Amino acid sequence: MKKNNVRLTMYKLIFFLIIQNHYGQFLYSSNADSLISQNNFTNPDTGLVNKYNPQKPLWVPVVESIAQNLLMGGFNFATGSEFAKISTSTIAHNFERGWATDADGFPTNMVGHPIQGTIYYNFARSSGYNYWVSLGVASIGSWQWEYFMENEPPALNDQIMTSYGGSLIGEALYRLSSLIIDESVVGAERFWRELGAGIFNPGRLFNRLIYGRTSRVTNAHLYKKDNIFGEVAFGGNNVAEGTNIKDGNKNPMLTLDFVYGRLFKSSKIKPFDFFRFRSAINFGNQPLIGELSLYNIFAGNVIHFQNKSKFIYGIFGYFDYLENNVYQVGGTGIGLGIGYRTPLKRSVHFIGTLNAGAILMGGANSDYALDNNVDFLDSARTYNMGPGALIKAETILRFSFGSLYLAYDFWWIHTWDGAPGDEFIGMLAPKLRVRVYENWFLGLEYLLYHRFGRYDNLENRRYRNNEQRFFVGYAF
């Protein structure tokens, strides 16, 4: 599960956004925020789903996950990867040693493994299972890989990021692919829809092929659909040392943001009835993936007030990945959140959310990490790794001409492996969008990053860095 091609995955996501044809209100866009979506979607009929897409035996996605591991392991072995040279003795040693951590690079551990987990997850999801069962199948697939398919000790960080992190991204991809699939059409349109849905969700495409669903023609409503709102923007950023904004590392950047569903919905809330995905792709001298984050709801309840304002509380999931030439921050977690929204028809509309949760596994770069080799490996990481906690707060003021957005994220990561101590990291992000023509807008964003590294036997470190972004975007 090493060296996953995260670049290809981002290009697949770009392709998905290009072919989408769903317009409406995006929670944080400049023009469409003030609109109320007119699209009303109904849930699939359970009887029709059971008839056309009957649930497969649970062993099917489990075997598929193991088979994929065997194919991948065989490829790694054939191409000379040292970690793939396994035997019965390496497997026995893994069981004897038990869980450890690994020294993979930050993108591999924090993005590559979760993307691999989306395939395990969608083997189960496309076989008729819900989020929680599919998460279990992803956990089995990851466990089998860690103990049987590598000659290094099984990495607990990989297990968490592949299974739970993969389930978060995997369910988002499943929901989005359902928006593309249309089994009532044939010919070229059908081909491109199946390809578009499958190119970034190969686990689902594989099952659709073997179950005969890619060629099936029916008008039955079999897949849940909901509103999707978003924006794509292109511009440049300047990553500077300290708080100086004059000098820095300049870079072209493409950002992709979208929201699925409604956070303040009236009906019963189920896992992933709402999620928000954000990404930033660099084209210059910064890492390719500058940001990849996902925020979703698992369960919750909405309270309606007489003035038509709304309050929500619930359980939420979090996936964060931020990287540039100055800092690395990433992790996945779960927690509690609340939100408040004023009536939509007011001239100035306010939305605010507050979340606090646990980081199941996270990582952050540290000056001292390279001085601490990973146990049982003659190598070290550039970052500290471990569990922790997070706080997320954001507000949005929407006007007729645009929007003003303010967010603050805080991560605490306690080092399990690396320089002993704790990393305390914060990110303040104000953003202004101004509509210039129809769905087109101009935007300006400022990111202030601060980190305090408190170490057990080393000198503590404090850092501040800032980034400025200017962009032209289109809301859809």
C-alpha cells in the first residue's frame, strides 16, 4: 500500500466536477449562497432497490478486498519492492511483534492510504451494505494487508487512516458517483456516465461490471441523490515566512469546493446526508496537494424556531490534510458539533458552526522528527504522529454582493512516534468573495498558521507563517 498515486486521484476529482450538471446553492459561494435550491430529491424505493440491487453475501466484498491485496502485493513484488518480499516467517513475525508505526512519507500516510481504503469500502457499499458495515470491511482489508502483505511490522496509523479515513472519503465518492449514474440512458451518454462514476470509484465500477449493472436499462429510482453546490477557482498564492507578506514563495493554485446535501435539513439525518469537500491543487513549486479536507455529519437533529432560524446539533466526522513548503498537518477524527442559521430571506444571512472532537490519528511536521527513528526501522519521518483533539469554528455572512467567511481550526497532536511531546497547531482563515458577473466572483483569502511544539527533553519551538490567496472563481 506504498506510494499511492495521489496525483491521479486529484485529476479524477477534477474530471468529476467538470462533467457535473447540478446547479444550486453553495453554502459558501459568492453568488449562489443567497438562493434556495429548487431541486427536491426523494429517497429510493426500498422494494425496488431490493429487487434490482439485492444485497450480496458479506463474504463477497471481503474476498474482493483480499484479492485486491494479493494482486497489489504481487505487483509490488514483481517490481522489486523490498517491503513486498513476504514469507510465512514475516507473517509470523508480524503477529509476534504486533502493532507499530511506519516511516512512509506524509502524503502516503495521510492521503494515499485513505484513498486505498475507499476501494475496500466501496466493494462493500456497492454490494448493498450501509456505512458502518462497509467501514468494517475496509478495516478487514487494511488488517489483512498490514499483517500478511508487508515484511514490516503492521502499522496502526495505516490501519486507522485506511479504514476510517478511507470510509469518509469512500462514502463521499459513493454519493457523488450516484449523481452521475443514470441507468435509463444508453449509448455514448451511458458510457461516459459509467466511466465518469467509475474513474474515481473503481471499487464500485468493478462490482457494477460483474453484477451486470453497467449495461442494465431501467427507469427505476435506485440510488440516493441530493443537491450539490460548489465552486471552482483559479489564482495564485504566496506562502511567506513569519507574518511578512512582502516576500514569499509564489505559486499558481486551483481550488475545488463543494457541498452535498443540506446541513439544516428538516427530515431525519443519516450518515453523510451532508458533507463538504475542499481541495487545493498547486502547479508550481509547492506540493501538488495543498489541501484536502472533508467534513460530514453522522447523526443529528435540527431545531426550528418561529422566526425560521435553525439550530443543529450532532455527531460529525473530520478529515484534514494541509501541506506546503512550510508546514504539514493532517489527520482524521470524530466529534460533536453545533450550528446556527438565520432565516434565508434576510438581506444579511448568518451561518455559524462549532465542533470539538478527537483526532484518531494525526501528523504534523517537526524539526526534531528526523532525529527519532521509527521503531524497528532504520529510517525516520519528517513529522510527528499520534492521536489528539481538534476544535473547528466557522462563520459566514452572506450579502447580495458576496460573502465574508471566517474560520479557525485548532489541532492538538500527542506524539506516539517521533520527537516526544505535543504539537499545538492553529489556522485562522478569513476569506472575502465578491460577485462580479452572474456566477463569477473574485476572492481574497488570508491564512495565518501558528504552531507551538512542546517537547519532553528538547527545546520548545514556536512558529508563525502566513499565506495569501487571490483567485477568480465560478459557483455552480
